[in-house]
Amino acid sequence: MTPTLRILAASLALSTLGLAQNDTPVFSAATADIGIVVKDLEKSAKFYTETLGLTEIKGFSVPAEKAAGLGLTDNQPATIRVFVLNPKAKGPKTKFKLMSFPKAPGKMQDQKFIHSSIGISYLTLFVTDMNKSVEKLKAAKVKLLGKTPTDLGGGNFIAVFHDPDGNYIELIGPKK
């Protein structure tokens, strides 16, 4: 799991606090953007769109000087590709921002088990049809982990797997 993803996910967890002591909202939005640094941007973009079904929307670039000035990189430019779960859904949307740094590749974290690294360890996506989702994963030759999909009760099942960079992803939803 990349440090960026860990920081952004921690920010997302903090959003559950929601209100300051005087009942004034702490956050200006109901969603959070999640940044994921990947090894191969094209490969990951294809995985997140074709295999998982996210939709790519307009991305953006950050010049090297700006990224360095923000303390994010050591003078590396950033091209960010942005994806959403359901572009037709009403209201605010969580955005997944994928980026890579070919001239300064990071180190892979130990992702053998969910407890192998400290920090944010997985992404949960809620699906409408577990069977269709698993079919897409298998067609893309994505290996499911453990004995999944597994019944969670209440009509929901969970399937667990890795993205191309070894990040854990779990899908939760009913079988149809």
C-alpha cells in the first residue's frame, strides 16, 4: 500500500467524525478523494476500468515545481488519472486518483497478508451483483484470495483480491 493511499484513507476515516464540538461541520464535502500511486499507470487504469468497472473522468497534471513546493515529490511531475464508481449517480462522488512516477519509482510494500504493512490496507467496493463481478475478475485472470466469495450473511458476499500493485480490494454485494 502506498503512503499516499494510507494518508488519504486516514483522512477518509477522520471524516466519520463529521462534526466539531459545536456541531459545525468539520468537512466541506461528504466524500473523499483517494490517491493511489501505481507502478504502471496504463496497466492499472485498464484494471480499474475494464476489470472493476470504474469510469474514467477528466484528470489533471501537476508540474514538478508545484508538486515539490507542496512537499509531495522530489521535483517529480504528476499526471493524475481520475476514476469514479458510478458517474450517473446523483450527488457527490468518491474519486480514485491513479498516478505513477516512472523516473522515481517507489518501493513495493509487503502485501502478502493484510497485516503485513502498517497503514491503510484495503479498499472496499460495494457491488450490485457478486456473480457478474467475479466473472469479470476471472475473465481478467485475477486470482481471488482465500475461500472467496464467502457468505457474509444478510444476503451479501465478499470477494477479496489484489490489484496489479498488490493492494487489497474487497467486493461486497449480493449474488443474483
